[in-house]
Amino acid sequence: MLIFCLECCLATLLSARTVAQPYIYDWWGAVPLLAAPPLAFALAGLQNYFTRRPFCSTAFRLLFLLLAAAFLLSAGIGPDSHWTATGAVFEWRIVPAVALVAVAILLLAGVAASLATRLDLVPTLAVSSAVFLAGLMSDYLFGRAAAVNRMAAALYAILPNFQHFWTADALCVNGVPCLMWATPPPMPGCTWPACSVGARWPFVTSR
């Protein structure tokens, strides 16, 4: 999952570079990014055909390597096709935002993995989606009543508030998302993954 989040981060940096300047299409960001997936699938297909290696896992690894290579190739070349300072062409403000989204994905993955030990696919997706939607609306559902209602306060403290991991507003106003933004709710941010792993451990070992 962390590798998938890193792939998303690389792809986002390259795509943001492609449209960084209005009315200008930066081919040094677009071409390497668009070439990586089909090349990874083609190489994985060839390996599957000749060596019988699993296609999905091979394609996933190759996509990560090719995205990293595309990032390194694009990092030192400016829009004018001349060498530039390494990394100067990227919007590094995106990295903290992607890191927060990665934390949210890991948190939700822990919940889904816990549910999957006892539930089928459809109930797991349904409950995970409900937790995600409730977490997005946590401030509206429980935040306003948390000061006067103990039950609302308990639910507000336990339920992961996914709004803490969404910093699109800070990016839109040219701000820099801060990783400390996710620290005010320590229970959802830290305890949920640990509780998810601990809760599913007896069910896994009893099978």
C-alpha cells in the first residue's frame, strides 16, 4: 500500500508539472508519465509469457520502477528542454498533501482488513464505505454536539476524521499543507490501525 501511495505521489508530481504553466503543455512531464504504464504492462506481459511470472505483481513492480525513472528523467530538464536544477520543476507542496492522503488510505485499509477476516466482500465494502463517509462528515455529525453530549464526544473521538487528511484548500491558495495538521485527533490517527491489527489477530489465528 505504501508503494502504491508513492506511485501516486510520483504520478501527481509529474502531472502537476505538465500543466504548471497556463496554456503550455510540458511534454517533459507528460511523455514519461504516459509512457510508464503501457511499457510496464508490455514488459509484464512478456515476462508472463516467457517466464510464467504472475502478471499483476510484476506489472506493479515495473510500474513503480518506471515511474521512478520517469521522475528522475523529468527532474533535471526544464520546460525549454534545457538542463535545470534538479527538482526545481516540481511542486513540492504536493508531497505533504499526498502523505496525509496515504495515512488516510492506510487507516481505512486497516479497518477493511479487520472486517475482511469475518465478512464477505460486499459487507466489507459497505461498512468501510460507511466509516469513510461518516469520517468525512464527523465534524457535522458529532463535532458540534461533542461539547454538550458525552455520546457525541465519544463518537467524535473514536471515529477517524478524514477531513484532517484532505488539504486541497491549502493547495488551492498556494499554501503548504503541514503534516502536523493530522495530529490533533491522536485516537483516529494512531490507535485505529493498531486496534484494527489487534482486533483481527485472534480471528486470523483461530482459522
